[in-house]
Amino acid sequence: MLSVTDFKYKTNCYNNYNAHKRYQHVQNVNIPWESLGKVKIKILLLLTLALAGLLSAQLVFAANLSTDGQTLTSVEREIGNQETKNLDLRWKIAEVSSLTNLSQKAQKLGFVTPEKIITP
Amino acid sequence: MSRLKVLLIIFILIAVTILARLFYWQFLSDVEKRTISDINPDEIPAPRGEILSRDSYPLATNQEAYLIYATPKVIKDPAGAAKKLAPLLIPEKFSTISASANPDLISQKEQAVEAQQKNIMSKISNNDLYWVLLKRKITAQAKSQIESFDIAGLGFERDDKRYYPEASMAAQLLGFVGSDKFGNDTGYFGLEGYYNSILRGKAGHGANTLDPKGYPILTSKFKTTPPQKGSSLITTIDRPIQFIVEDALEKAVEKYGAKDGTVVILDPKTGHVVAMATYPSYNPATFSEYEPGLYKNPAVADTYEPGSTFKVVTMSSALDLNLVTPTTKCTTCSGPREIGGYEISTWNKKYYPNSTMTDVIAHSDNVGMTFVSEKLGLDRLYSAITKFGFGKLTGIDLEEESPGVVRNKPDWHQIDIATASFGQGLAVTPIQIVQAVGAIANGGKLISPKIVSATVTNGKVENYPQDQGTQVISQKAATQMTEMMVGAVDNGEAKAFKPKGYRIAGKTGTAQVPLAGHYDPNKTIASFVGFAPAQNPKFVMLVRFTEPTSSQFGSETAAPTFFTIARELFNYYGIPADH
């Protein structure tokens, strides 16, 4: 029968991994909870790695996002340039095809208004 | 050194780096200069919709332009900058080709440059001002020239302006774009004013979170609303006809020495306004350089006594009610008449006893019209006047329309019934007269005149419904009145000017101008209203001159102009002669 102190030590070993290892070494007893502790460590390690990975990914995305604003601005600037060119061409076409302009050119070229009514 | 201490040092270094960077952005970087360049970085102005003619040619469109501002404390040489900028910031009228050949404008230009230089100098030398506006809506060319000066402390913002390719053509019809009290573009007068709410579009909103270089930060709050371009208007204006009319009107106003002239042409079957012109006119692009009196459209805003052109309204109502026929003889036409203590006489003091109603119209016989008004009586005459749309708005889609003046029925006396029958004692607008005569041309159906036939929003065309009209006189009465008006043209004072072979229905009008309770003997409003071809009218037209000096009569001023324009319209529409 185990003494009271031994029982307390054993109970402590069950709750503390390092103490458990020492207890196992001292007692040379095969404890059934050993494999459970290793799994816990692996889970913790995986979680830590995942967290680190996610943080890194967030950093990468944030860095990319900061340059997307610049890309967006350049695209919008290009759209603006094209719209300005379109507007510019539209009013130039309107200017050269205005009747005021055409009639002046026609007069210079010697065109005259018909004296008689010409109908089909 | 323990590992913990190394870690602590690393953390401290990172923190110091972050603080240093923050200090740089807060105090050392160029953020301040960038921020002032954005007047309202959150708002993206919407392009204004265009106003198109019937053939989709832009009568009003937009042109690239800029606002120029200065940051006085950044400008190192204010005097030099003002000297360079002034010639580029003077009114546009000095920059035209014709201005360079006009000695008056050349001397005015020098004064304008000098004044502008002083103005700029006062603004940019005031270091108490953080930001100062130098000029709005300068052209892209002017901007390029200013940029080539490489003056620090100047900046530009996009500030597009309205462009009217045909310059002053249809100016009173189109209106112009100015600024409201917040500096936003707003339409005034004409179509620009009437349709301002749909032409102006809706401003968009950009990203309000920007990095120090001015690029948007795409955070979860990043949301932009693109501006919605204003809808464009497709009008019923026929551009070549408008051009023909403006050309003929300008020549006629100068030829007859008139104060001003107005021409309105409608399609009587649809009520669509084909052309509407006034001379003198103004350029809507540089409206501020003209007298404000020119802004309103006389075709819808001016009221005048219609004179003899109104006889067709009185006569057609009497025909409709079968009170007279074209062959009814006037039993009171042998001489002047006295009604209510006033003498009624003819315009040329010639009298035609037993003349028919057709003759009364052909001779423009005032005494004959009193015979008709007696047949009608007050109730029926008043009803006819209101049925033809006088005394109320026609519903044309233009600002500043006047309803004219028709006194309330209880205020009418015996003399008023007589004088109203030949167009005195009431005030009408040119568009009301055209609308009324258009009803005669359209088989008795009165149609509200309209200028915009459709709108275009994001490429989608929405047609406006056409007014179905109201039958104000019978088809028979309209046909009889048409024949009487054809007779008036063929046998009237203006028959010599009429194009040969065409049946044109028309009526002259010479109204005296009321002045301080009496009529001015030397001032008249001369007009001619008619339609053609009489049997199947393609157009109804009014020509009106205010105070012509070469002749006071409509038959010698407005009628020849009507026929000159009609001749061009026959060519344009390809309408062959009737015989």
C-alpha cells in the first residue's frame, strides 16, 4: 500500500507533465496518460503555427491592399483621361460641323442660296 | 545577456521605428500641401446632360475646363506671376479671331488685362489668405500655358463648362448655365432652366480615407458612389430651319430698323416647336457679357396686343357657332361706327359696304369685326378667347412663360367686346398666337406646344407622350377659316411677296403700342401669322417685329419676312407648288 505522501506525489504527477516524467523515471512504471500529453503538445504547436501563418498572411494581404489603392487610382485616372479625350473630340466635332462654321466655309467657296424654289 | 533582454531590445527598436515614422507623416511629410489641393475630395461632380437638336446634334454640350487657384504664401514673386497670368484670365470675348481685328476690343483688351493684373496681384500678395480662387472655367489651352510658366503655388481643379457649338443660335430657347449660391452649375432661363433638375445629374462620392500620397485605402469602409450623368434632352428643334430663320430674321430686323424680332415655327399636327428665334440675341457661353434684358425669351415671355392677327380667332369662333358664314354680308361696314362713346374705323379709312366675311378678313376691316363681335356677344367671345388658350399658359416646356392678360369677364364693357374682336385691349404672347392659329391649321384641334420630345438616360431613350389636343372649333369652321386666310394672302396687301403657285393661309397684324393710357402713334408691333401648304399644313409660323421704322405695317415688314422664310422651307421640305 502506498504511503500518503506517495499518493500525493503520484496525483501531482498525473496533473503535471514534467513531474509525471520524473515520476515515471523513478517508479519505472508505464503510465497510460503519457500519449495524451504528447497529443496536447502537438495541438498547441499546430495552433501556434496556424496563428503565425494567419498573421503572416494578414500582413501580406494588408501590404497588397495598400498598393491596390494606387492601382485603383491609376485605373481611375486612365478612365478620366479617356473620358476627357472623348469629351474633347465630341466638342471639336460639334464645332467643325456647326452650321455657323459650315455656312462661312460655303460662302468662301462661292456657294449661293437658290433664288427659286427647287422641289422634286 | 539573457534572451529576454534581447527580446526587449528588439521590441523597443520596433516601437522607436514606428514612432519615428509617425513623426515623419505628422510633421515632415507633404500631407498639408496635398490636402489643400482637394476642394471637396469627397464629391465627384456629375457631367451635365446635353441638349440635342432633332438630328441629335448637340446644341449644348460640355467642354473641358478648369478652376485655377493660388496659395499666396507659396508664391515667391506675386508681381511676376500676376503679369504672366493676367492675359490668360481675361474674358473670352477678347480671345476670338474677330476681336483681334476690332480696334475697340483691342483697346478694351489692354484695359481688361491691366485690371485683371491688379485683381490677381491683390489676391496672391495677401498672405493672410490660405487659398484663393483666381478664375473658374478656364480652357484647357489656358491651363497648359499657365503650367508652362512653372509658378509654384498655383493649382487647378476640373471645372467643366457649357459649350454651345452654334454660339448664339437659339440662345433664348436654350438658356444658359451659371452658378448657384454654393458655386454649383445651375441652368437659368429656357431649357437649361426648365429642365435643370434632370440635366444636372447627381454628384458621386469618392473614397474619404486616403493615404498620405492621396491614394485611397481599401478598408472595409471604402465605398465609392460614381456620379450619375444628367439626362440629355432630344428637342424638336430642326437645326437647319433654326439656322435659316435666324439668318433671315437678323437681316430683316436690320432692314426694317426694328427694335427686335421674333419668329416661331410649329408643326401644327404635333405641336412640336421646329424653330424659335429672337434677334438681337446673346451667346449663352459668355452670358455675363450681355445685357440681362436679352436673357428672357420674347416668344413666351413678351406680351403684346396682337392686333389684326387676332381677327382669325374671333372669326373662326363665329363660324364654328354658325353665327356667320364666309359669304355673310356685313351690314355695318359702310363707314366708321361709334360704340360706347368711341369711334371705330378701318386702318386705312377705306370702307366696303356689304362686304362678305371673307372680304372683312382680306381687308382687315375693324368695322367688319365689330359686326362679328356683336353676333358673338360677350359670353361667347370670352369663351372663344379662353378656349383658344389666351389668358393662361400654353404649357410649353420653357421657363419664364407668361399667361398674357385677359381681363375678367365682369370688367368688360361694350367697347371692350368691339376692340377685342380685332385684337386690342388684351395682351397675348407670340406662342399663344401660334398655338391658336395652329389649331385652325390642325382642323380645329388645339395642341400644347412642346420642345423636348425625349430624354436619354444612360443610353436609354424615353419618349415623352404627345399632347392629344382639344377640339376648340369644328373641322368645317377650321376649313372655312383657312380659305378665308388664303384669300387674305392672295388679295391682301402682302400678295406681291407671296411665293408663286403656293396656297398660303395668313393674316397680317399691326398693333399700336399702349403708352400711358393711350396708343403711341409712331410705335407699332408688326406681325404676320400663317401656315402652309393651306390644304395640308407642314408648318405654322409667326413673324413679329417690335417698332419697325422703315414701315409700321405688318404687310410691309413681317409678311415679306414670312414669305422669305416660307420659300426656304418649301425648298427644305421639298414641298411642290399647288398650281
